[in-house]
Amino acid sequence: MLYSNSKLSTYENCPWRYKLVYIDKIEKPEKQGIEAFMGSMVHDVLEKCHKDLIVAHRNTVDDLIRFYNIQWDKEWTDEIQIVRKQYKKEDYKNSGEKCIRDYFTRYAPFDKTRTIATEMMVNFPIDEEKKYLGTGFIDRLDISRDNTYEIHDYKTSRNLPTQEKADSDRQLGLYHIAVQTKWPDARDIKLIWHYLIFDKELLSSRTSGQVKQLKTEVMSLIDEIEEKTKELEEDSKGTAAQKIFPANETTLCDWCEFQGQCPKFRHSIIVEALPENEYLKEPGVKLVNKLADLSVKKGEIEAQVEEIEEEMGKIKEAIAAYADKNKLDTIEGKNCSASINRKNILKFPGKNEDGRQELESIIKKEDKWQEVSTLDNHALSRVVSSKSWPAKLLDKILSFGRKESKVEVRLKQMKDSEE
């Protein structure tokens, strides 16, 4: 089976969407965001620009803008969605035109390299046994005068990635493998991204070691997908699909065409279409509203409990002080008594206290960290009390400890009151 970077990314971003598209093969609803539409129109223009150069026809910038406007008007439909309501159709169209003008200004007359192909489809093996197969479309492939192959990719994204992100990009890394497979003489390969909105070019390359690592990671991901797919096929009752391929809610969901088939959005879409009187009676809506009401009540009660506990703490301190002053262990009340228990406890540095890191280092060095991995006072105190660690290590641990007095006050029902 062929795997494109888009296919792999779909699985990583949302396994449920992957299932719908690549396993169930549900046809995508007629829904397209204006960002994708604008990007497609700009891609068409740049493809024309370089495709025409292959036959020695050089367009002017006005030629390209004219083509862009014709394509935009021809392909535009009212079904195209504008998610960011603060922007209008004209804003996106103008943004695309600016991308084209900036690109032309930067690279014209386009004579630094020779274009081999545009929108070139590539199918290629990822491993020597040809068990794992990759596929994709290279926006543009050029070759320079020094025989360096250049893989170009156009982006109209509003987000400019870091150089680090480019250096680890999987898509063009896979295209590197494709070019090297198709042209074994391609020893020098450049990966070039054109972030058109920013008029910014990012350049990267891959070493043989990085390519090997990429192949390993991609094959591992494909194995995971194949395993999940097999698991789904073996689910005879058809009840485990959401567990095997769970829906993942991200910022990309606003642009997803499958919200009507998504377990995270389907109910919302169903109830939004109901009249208000039916909406409030819908069983799911009623249950959620009831839970929300109880959650508010719980919050109010917890706030009261917090206030009560704070007041109880102050009273316990007062009882302890009274008991110390009068040398008492028990103080009587109307229906119950308060017993006072005095003891010394061993305290160690907390997470953000001085000496904590040094203490952790000592324990880890002696390979004892798993026994007190949370390094809480109870765990360490148990170890010290039981003397289960070597004496020298316990001495080091104890140097971090400090003894603190702790007074516990507990209420106890009086016998008369119980009756």
C-alpha cells in the first residue's frame, strides 16, 4: 500500500479522520476552506510560471496576475468557507496576489536553475525490500548548474516554521528519498520551502544518517497503522472503532469536512438544527445541563468546605495551645472531646526547597530512586525507620532531614452523646 506524507499526517493528527478517508473511503463532503482555495490558486499560477519556462516562454508578472484572477473567478463557489469571519473574500484574494508579486520580484527572470518538472507525482520504495512504499507530488523539481537537485515546495500558510522544524520536515525528506531513487546520481539535494505570505525561503538538506533515521521512523509509523487496520478488521462486532482509531480534537477541526461523522462534533451538529423547545428536551442536552448544574453546586459546596477547613485549622491550633498551656492531653466539650497527640516527625526538602536536587542525586547514584521515586516524606521516612538501605546512604539522607513537631487534633464522640 502507498503512503503519502499527507496520509501519515492525517493518522497522526486524527486517527478517526484517517479511518473515514482511507479505510471507509467516505467521499469528502463539498466543503473547502478559503485558505486552501487561495493556496490552490497561487500554486496553479506558480506551476504555470515554471511550466511555461520549460518551453522557453517567460510570463510577465501581469500575465500571472491575469491568470490568477481568471482562475479565481472560474473556480470560486459560494460553498467555500471563511472560518475567520473578520476577513472577507477580497482579503484572501489580495493576499494571494501579493504572494505572486513578491515571488516574481524575488526570483525573476528565473534563470538560476532549470526546471525538470512541476507537480511531479513520485512513487518510491522506502526500504530495500520494497515492502514500504511512498508517494506524493513535488511542487517543483529543479537542477542547478552544479548538478544540485532542488526540491521546491510552495506554502501559503500564515505560520512561519523555525529552521529546526524545516530540518526535521518529513514531507520533503521523503521527496529526497524519491529523487535519489529516481536519479541515483543525485548526490547533492536541496530542500527549499517558499513561505509566500512572508516572502521567505527556508533551505535544508538531509545527510545519509538522517535519511536512514527517517526511513526507520516512517516504517515504524506504517507498521502501527497497518496493525490498527488489522485490529479493526478483526473487530467482528464493530464496536471498537472509536477505541482503535480515536478522534482527536485540534485546531484543525474547524476546517474538517467530516464533523457530521465525528463522535466529537456529531451531536452538536444534530442539536444545533433543532428548534429551541426541542433542543432543551433532547436527552443528551438534558443530561449535560444536569451535570453542569451539579458541578456548580459542587463548586459552591467545596468553597464552603475550604472555608470551614481553614477555620477548623485555626481552632485546632488554639486547642493545641490551650492544651500546652494547661498541660493537658484531652479537653472535654459538650458532646465530644479533643485528644492531643504530640510527636516529632522527620521532614525532608520539598520539591522547590534548598537541598532537594542534591538529595535526589545521592539517591539516584545509589540506584535507589525507584523505591522513593516520588521522593515524598512518607516514603523516605519509612526507609529511614526500617533501615532497609545501607547505613552510609542513610547517614547522607538523614543529613537532609529535619525534625519538626507535629500536633494532631482529632474529635472523638463521647459515649453519652452516641446513646
